[in-house]
Amino acid sequence: MTRIAAGMLIVVAQAANATIWTGVYTIQQSERGQKAYSRSCSTCHRDDLSGSDDGAPALRGLVFFERWKDRPLSEMFFVLAETMPQDAPKSLSPAEYADIISFMLSKNDVPAGESELPPDMQRLKLILVTEKRSPR
């Protein structure tokens, strides 16, 4: 195997192992996401993302991590884009859905990074939701 091919395999393997804990969104994106969330999501899921008694699940904490653990962000993006808001599915732009996911990550104490979360299913497939590992 050539060095270039070997190097490309390493890059692909690293990308496939990306998690939400590697700084996958920016603070600015999360701030945009908070505005979009307030307009489109907070009525059912509440301002604090705690969910409601009417069946809207919490979007933070243990419920969030149990639902999405070991799943790629592409699945979350797909579910949001296809089904939310409940009264107007598919009504937001792909960028707005990515911004809302960024806001949800920030409210789950996932650290921001230098690059925005892309509204791109192929790239989102490479980022896994995992529980935060405790320091050793």
C-alpha cells in the first residue's frame, strides 16, 4: 500500500470515529439554533428542553443520550427534518435544523469547536453521539 493510500485510510478512520465531543459546532451556530428553537420547538419541548407532559420528549440530559447514544448525527438530523416541527414538518431549512442540533448539543454540555455542524447527511453520518467519558 502506498503512503498516500495508507494516509487516506487513517483520515477516513479518524473521521469515522468522530464524536459530538470533538467540537462539531460553533458557539455562533448554537446561538442561531437557540433562536430557531425558540420559534419552532419550544412550544412543545419547552424553553429549557425538558419536554412536556403531552409526549414531547426532553432534548437534554439522560433522555437525550439514551435515545441517541451510539447513533450518528445524521439520524437526528433526518428525524428532525422529516418530522419537526410537528405542526409543520420539513418547514425549516437544512441549515436551521443543523443550528437547532447545535443548540441542543450546547444545552447538553457538549463543547463547541471551530467549525460549524454541516447540514450534510454524508458528513453527519461520521459523527457519533456518545456519552461523555469521565476523565481517568
